[in-house]
Amino acid sequence: MCERPGPAPCAGCLATLRAAPSLAVPAGLVACRALLAYDGPGRDLVARLKYRNARSVLPWLAAGMAALTVAAGDEVDVVTWAPTTGQRRRERGFDQAELLARRVARELGRPAVALLQRQPGPHQTGLRLAERQAAPRFRPRRAVARAAPCRRVLLVDDVVTSGATLTRASRVLTDAGAAAVVGLAAARTAPPRSRGP
Ligand SMILES: [Zn+2]
């Protein structure tokens, strides 16, 4: 990704971006879509979400994500997101998954509602790697009781890796009565390259 500032990738960078890999839908979701492959230029672009003040790529990413949803013919009633930790949100002053979700919701003409709360994890120090990498846990916010039952929920995150985060989050929503949960991310990682014949 070049350093040219702006709300969207320049034509040169655009040509280097790759579409997200087509991978299995994580458990608990009826579909899971992502705009970009999370490596190289796509990874750089998503990292720019962290610099919200520097004419962020947020509108460009959200428009592309919304277009994926429309192209797939997904009817969704409400948009929500998998929230980051309270600590990270305080450090940055915003939650990039929330920024994406709110913008996607506006593009789709649907309400964005905070339905999930991230459960505080155990202190990271002293944990084994596997424990640190374990998927986060979520609990329902009060709004779930009115906004989830019988609704099709669009669940937004910035990056999908294993899909375990979306699976965990979707479980809370379906337990609250959501009719279906559709995953949507700015980028998705490819699985580790297998060394097959
Ligand atoms: Zn460029």
C-alpha cells in the first residue's frame, strides 16, 4: 500500500488487492462474507482503520462490505458487531468493528445496535499461548431482548481468522432468539498453506 493519503486506495493499490478467500462458514452462522484477503496490501489497508483521523478508508471498506451483502441477496434486519476489549477501546478511543458496523448499517438502511458485550478476559500475563489465543467470550446487552428475537442479524468484525470469535458471538445472538446470523468482515485470513502433493 502506498502512503498516498485519501479515503480510498489509489488505482495502483486497488489493482494489488485480492478478494477474500472462499472458506467454510464458521459454525453458528448461515453465511460469512469478507471483502479482502488479509495479507499484503489488504492487511495494510485494514490496518489503516486504526488511524481513524487520517482520512480513514472506513467509508470505502464499509461500502464494499455492504455491496457484498446486497449482491448475495441477504435480507438482514439489524446490524451489530463483535466488540473489542474494553481496554483496547479505551486505548484507541474507538472500536473498529463498531465503526465498520455503523457505516455498513447506514449503507444498508438498517439499524446498528450494540447487542454484545465482550467479557473481560483473564489477565494475559502468565497464560500459555493457547489460552491467550482462545476466542473471546461475549454476553448479551440489554438491547438483545428486543432487537434479536426472530431477526436476521448481520454480525460485523474487522478481520476473520479462525471464525471462532464470530461463532462465539453468534451463539449469544441465537440463544437470544435471533432467526439467523450472517457474518461480514473487512478481511479474512487464508488458512496456512498446506504442503500437499
Ligand atoms: Zn496507492
